[in-house]
Amino acid sequence: MTLPPASGFPVKSALLKGYDLQIREVKGRGRAIFATKRFQPGDIVLESNPYTWVAAAERQQSTCNRCLKDSNSLKRCSTCKSAWFCDRSCQLAAWKHHKRVCFKSETDWLQSETNTAKDEARILDIVLELADSGFGLHKENTIPRPSTADVEAMPHATRPTALDYVLAGVVIDRQRDRCIAKNVTPSHRTVDEVVKMIVRMKCNNFSIWNELLVPVGSGCYPAGALLNHSCEPDCIITYDLDTKVQTFRAIKTIEPGCEVTHSYLDIAEATSQRREYLLHHYGFECACPRCEAADQTLNDSLHAAISSEAAGDWTGCDSQRLDAAKQLIAKVANGELDLEETGREIEMLENALSMHTKYLHRHNLHRLKCLCTLHTSYLSYGLFAKDVAVLNEIVHVYTEVYPTNHPMIGLMQYTLGDVLMAVAQEQRGQQLRTTFEAALVSYRRALQTLTISHGAESELCRNLHGLIQQHSYSP
């Protein structure tokens, strides 16, 4: 493939220094990142250091602000009372950074905002403070220290909302109060200047997740923000929670001259939902191959009413019962049902799944949600034998809706292996050997996928390798 004409991006290109990537202008689309060599599945394409990060607002009191790991005994900062740490060692390790933004405040400055807005405001507040103080998080010259120019150079921006102006005012007040508390001269930024930064950071900040893809924080990653979105991504992101380094690994072969992309959202949605989300949150309508009807059959199946195997006509379905089944799944998943009897909950979920299987396509997202909720219930109550059938069905759907080598498939294969091992503990003879072999097959498939997405040295892959070695000579 021939690369498009080069264009000058001196500041942004510096973020890609040392990587086989090139930033180019694409007519009608703006800048994009292209590979200058062939990347194989599992290769590291890019590593990005953060300007800063925060624990997710909804987990702030259960997640350490430094290591982003969960703990039931976090210690609260006695000065600002808005940061929590695992222990004194974590607090001391974070102090060089935290002291720049820590000061005694009489009020919770983001008490009335949504969790997402809190994360955006907290990140911008820290970035501005670090920029004003000339302090960077990293001693290495891997990234420049934060500056307002860096924020303004970020790609993508949505139209400002009323909430953005409210947040801008709150951030400015916070900066002023901190300067007064520390007896330093405040920066004179206008609300409009801060709003411009907020709308860019909204589109370019990243959720930080652990190895199980559970979000634990948010961060500002200037190099990672350069990559564009695709619903058929070339790369998957993982994070090292110790260093906060963001790693992009190829999940398929990327040829020289091809654009390098990742997905900004969970791609297990139909085209209309994905496009609506991207337009609302990032300000563009996706025109990737998948959204341009490269696989319209799959897209349609995610919301299809009746499966190809089902007999009869969708119009004959009891829509009220089906809607009730969907609402039940949502309530159970959100913990809104207080069912005293285990059997009653399982029975209701199984009835809902029966309705979904009869009237909905095998890939339908409502049916998938029902399967996942039933899996959680079976697992909670130790009904492992029943859970195997549900997990096998989830794995099948995941392999259809996610691209090859996607970590969601690997994680579900890992879970299936664990459940099969639990079932095997209650079996004897040939049945035991058959289940053991099935578990090892699942573990090996999980290891193959997660080695590509997470890296062979990740804790997940080391654990899987150990399980395979441990059980290869059993029973």
C-alpha cells in the first residue's frame, strides 16, 4: 500500500519517536497513524505513558489512587480528604505527584457531578497544575511535561455543553483555591479556554482497566490519543497498573502502509448503536468497513427478532412476556431483585432464556445479556454443570461478534476452563477424563488468545501456563 502524502506534525510525531509508526494526513479525515513495518499478532505497536491518571470516581473509596488496585482497608489522605491509598508505602510513593494537587478544602468540589464528569475534571485539574508547576510524572524523556498546548493539540472534540461550562468554572475555582492555600500566583485562564480543553479531554482520555478488562481508573495518554477508531480494530489496549503504561498490541497482521486503529467502544453492538455512541461522544460518524455493511448479516443478527432455527412467525410471539423477560435480566444484573429463594431466581432466569432462545436470533444482544446473567447466577450458587452449557454458548457468540484474538474471547475461555475443572472434581472414570481434556482445551485456547492481547509475561498468561502444566498429567 502506498502511504498518503506526508504532512508536518512535529509535536505529535515526537510522541511516536522510536516506534515503527508514521503520522499522515488523510484527505477528508484529518490525521491518521500508519505502520512503517509489518506487525504480527501479539507484537507491541505502541506504548504510551500518561500525563496523569485518577481512580474511577465510582471506585474512588475502594481503589488505591496510586496502584489502582482494590482494597477493603484504604487510607484516606488527611489533608485533601479526596484521595485514598492502600497503605503508607503507596501514599509515600505517590506523594511527589500528589502534593502538587493536595490542599485542605472545606467542600467536595465535585459533589454534584456525574462520575464521568468528575474523572474529566480531576484529570484536567491535575494536568493544569503539573503544567503550571513545570513538573512531569516521568523522569525519562518519553513524553514532554504537560502543557496547555499539548491538550489543545489533541484530536477530536465535541461541541461544548452547559455541563462543560459548569466544569470549567469548577476547575478554575479549584485552581484559584489551591493557589491561595499555597500562597502562589494563580494562572489567569478564562472559562472559554478551559472549556476548549475539557471538550478535547472528554474525547481523548482513556478508561484504565485491569487484566480482566474491568475499568478501575481514567488517564490522559497523549500518544495513545493519536490512534483512530475502527469497529474492526488492528490493536487491543492493555495497562500495566504498576507503571500505568498503556500498551497497544496487534491482534491481526498489519502490513506496512496500513492505518493502525483500535476501538473506542465495545464492538458487540449493532451498527446503529455504535454510530450513535461515536457521534455523541466523539463527534464523528464511523465509516469503517464493518459500519459500511461489510458484514451486515452479523450486524442485523445482533438485534434480530427470530433465529433462523426457530419455527413460526415473530408476529406470533407474546411480546409482553418477552419484554418482561428482558426487564428481569436487567433487574437481576443491576442487583435490583431481592429474591429469597435461590431456586426462584434461577427459575426466572431460565424461563427468560427459554423465551429469548425461542424468539430471538442466537447472536441477539438481549439473549447474550441473559446468558451472561444466568452464568453469573450459576457461578454464584455453585451450579457448575449447568454453567458449562451456558458458557459454551457465550463463547460461541463472542467468537461471532468479536474479532479473532480479542481478549473477551480469551477471558471467557479461561472461565470455561475453570468451571470445567470444578465439574471434574465431582466426576469419576471416563467422564472425569473427558471433562479434564475439555478444560485443558479451553485453557490452551485462552492462553493462545491472551498471549496475543496481553503478552506472554502478563499475570493472566503466567497463571494459565501454570494451570496447563499442573493438570496436563492429571487425573
